[in-house]
Amino acid sequence: MNKISHSFDIHKKTILTLLLILAFIWSLFSVNWGPELVHTGGKATLAQIFESLFHPQLSSEIINLALIATWRTLSYAVAGMTLAIIIAILFGVLASGVLAKSELSRRFSKGVFRGILGFMRAIHELIWAWLFVASIGLTPYAAIFALAIPYGGILGRIFADIINDVPKEPIEALYSAGASRIQLLFYGYLPMAASDMISYTMYRFECAVRSSTVMSFVGLGGIGFQIQLALQDLNYNQVWTYMFFLIILVVLIDLWSNILRKRLVE
Amino acid sequence: MKKKILLPKLKYKFNFVNFSILIAIVLIIASWMFIYKVDKADFGGLFTEKNAFYAKKFLKGMFGIGEETPAFKDAESWKNVLKLTYETLQMSVMAAGFASIGMLLTVIPAARNVAEGKLTLSKKWYNWILFGFIRVIYIFSRSVPELVWAMIIIFIFKPGIFPGALALAIHNFGIIGKLCAEVIEDTDLRPIRNLASCGASSGQILIYGVMPAVMPKFLTYILYRWEVIIRTTIVVGFVGAGGLGMDFKLAMSYFKYSEVTLILICYLFLVALADIVSEGARKLSS
């Protein structure tokens, strides 16, 4: 018995890899491989799309439109993130359980708020968007709330983990000096957690921009909406122009957050 | 004689962190102003009677109130949705598989220390070109959301599981490639120097030195991405790429809100399952 478990210990990585490969092969059987996989004329479309990649439409009119749409996407993402940060700090602090006095109430607030945060992030932002559009109509708020809820859930959970991971010695020093729970939070936990929190928020901000692009699918404006319109017109040259604007936006934010994260570590 | 006191000169130093916070505040104010002024989003207008009516109707529909047989009590629709759930699972596994294959084929030249020739101890002139080229492809595929990829791919392939998996794979290929290239950049160089001093060729160094060191981390990242992919499978279905998402869209368009609830239940179940499986597998691999 011991021998078997020992040999399992050695080979468990190989077994896991094999299992994953088997799962992938199993998934391949779901597709009916054959010529009917591709549209008639699909190959020609592919060639056309690929060719127009090198000839994006760059008239001033399109660029103007793209700039406004990019800004709209960015502003929805920023607005959604502001709400998400507020939600995340409130729920994250409660989910970390540092405010609770007794062991029992600590467990309770941890359990309840971690559960809420888990539910918020389990559902994709586009589904939230659709549910909001169905209930409050086509306003930018639908996009903003739809971004704020899942991102609040993700950020809140990470904030709670960061707060729980701060070194305990300074907190104990404050506590023995007679600080209250609230003072412990503001002078102990939050200042120590701040740089990690900012760097994770920046990372998520980049994701939020991408999500905000996708919001257009349920009818909310932005660069995604322009891409969709151009695609429906079969105007691939325009599609790539908008795509390039989106890529530039994402890359710029990526650069910003990379530099900021490096400075915060120093 | 009076002694002169030397005061340290106050020098303005550019502080990137403070500068970033300033930009962030400006961005936040500008965005909210834009939404409020240009898009004329009226916050008070959210709480009109009309909205309350629709929200109530929607919520009632979701809980199946006033419907004879809500979809979540109907065996036939359960069967249908469970079959779609199974398909969605297959789609996510396929997407993760394609992304991993693409990553494994390209990741080695995409690491900076390979391009510099530190890792394989062989300098080639084309390494830097290959490095730049693959990194640009990573950025390109990563910056475009999976739904937009799906919108384009649906022009080429017929609706079904495959185009959805492909769209998810393209987007995740960029992310997983970047993460795994960073893993290679962080590998310990000592075992590799040891191999090299024993006379191993660059291919042998790759197989016996680099691969064993990075594979566990690769597996962790692949599993983590698979978890994310499961969450997004429903989204690529919206544009006709099969799975739960397509049914969700149809149910929404036909105002069959109780079916929406059923689909969401299955979806949440799938997400929870993915969490448990990937957690277990990660424990096994570490």
C-alpha cells in the first residue's frame, strides 16, 4: 500500500498531464470534423479579412469616430471601476473580518461577505449587462453597473486576502497602544495593504477596458459597437481600424500599469 | 562671525506614483462628466415608474411567477439545458487545449533570456526578430476580447462549438503565452549551466533543463485560464457559437425569463465545478 502511494506521489504530475491531454482529446470528439465546418466561401472571407488587415481605412472621418468611441469605452470602464473600487473596499474589509470583535462574529462576517463576493464574480459582466438592460433599459448606467458588480467581486476578494496577509506585528503594536478596531484599520491595515491594492486594481483596469468594449453587444455604445457595425457592413478595413484603436488603448494602459507596479515595488 | 546654515535645497522630484494618482482622478472626473453631460445619463431617471414596472416584470418572469410550467420545473427543458451544459464544458476544454498547444509551440522564442541566448547558450541573429514577432502576436490576440474574435470567426465557420472554442483559444493564447514566457524568464540558470558544462546541446538543455522546471507552473496557469474560459464560454455563445450562451440569447429574445433562470443555474453550477476541479488539480501538481 505504502509502495503504491509512494509511486503515485512520484508520478502524479505525469498522471495529471495525461488526464488533461485525455480531456482535450475527449473534447475534440464533440466537433463534426469535415468540410461542412466551414461556410461556403469561408476561405475567401478569411483571405479578405486577412488582406484588409494591412489596409485599414484611415480617413479622418473614421478616425474621428474611432477616437470618440474609444473615449466612450474608456470612460465607461473608468466609471465602472470607480464603483467597483468602492464596493470592493467596503465588502473587502468586511470579508477580511478585521473589524469584528469576537471570533464568532469574525467567522460570520467572513463567511457571509465572501459568499456575496463569490456570487458577484461568478456571473460574467456581459450577462449582468443583459440583465440590467432588461430591467432598467438602455442607459450607460446598465454598462457601468454591469462592470462594477463582477469587478467589485473580484477586487473585493483580493483586497480581503491582501488585508489578511499584512504582517501582524505593527497591528499588535497599535492594538496594545489602545487603538480601536476602526483606528487599526485606518492606521494599520490599509496603509500597509495600499500598494498591493493599487497594483492589483491597475491590472484589473486593463481587463475592465476590454470588458467595456464587449458591452456594446447588448446595445451600449463604444468601440465594440463600431466594430460590430463595421462587421455587419462587411467593411473589414474599417473593422481593423477600430481594432487597432482598441489595441493601442489596451497597450497604453498595460504600459502605464506596468511602470506603476514597478515603481510601487521599489 | 555668523555661521551660515546650509538648508537642503528643495528640489521638485518627479514622482510617478503621485502623477498616476493625479491622472486617475482626472480620468474619473472626466468620465463621469462625459457620461452625465454627453450621454445624458440621468440618474434620477432610473427610478421612474416605467422602469420599476419593467424591472418587476422581469424579476417575476425570472422566478416563473404567473407561468404555468416554469422552465426550471419542466423535465424537457432540463434535459435540453443539461445537454448544452455538457457541450459548453467540451467547448471550454477544447479552447484551453488549443490555447495551450499554440502557447507550447511559440513560448520558447518568446522569452527574453532565450532571445539573449542566456538560456540555451547559443546566440543566433534571428532570435530577436522571432522574439519581437511572437510578442507582437501575443499582444494582438490578447488585446481583442473573445467576443469580438467570435464575431469575426463566425463569418468563416458555421455556428457550432468549434468557432466558439477557436475564439476563446485565440484570446487566451495571448494571455497564456505572456504568462508562460515570464515563467521561462524566471527560471533558475544554475541547473542549465551545469548541463551546458557537461556538454549538452541546446536541444538537450531545453528538454532536460528548462522543461522540467517550468512545466508545473505552465499547468497551473493553464488550469487557471480554463477556469476563466468556462466563465466566458457563455458569452461567445451570444454570437452563435453554440453552448449555453446561444440558448441564453434566444431565451432573452423570446422573453422566456424562467428559462434564463434555468440556464443561469446550470452556468453557476459549471463555474463552481470548474473552481473545484482546478483547485484539486493544482494541489496535485504542486
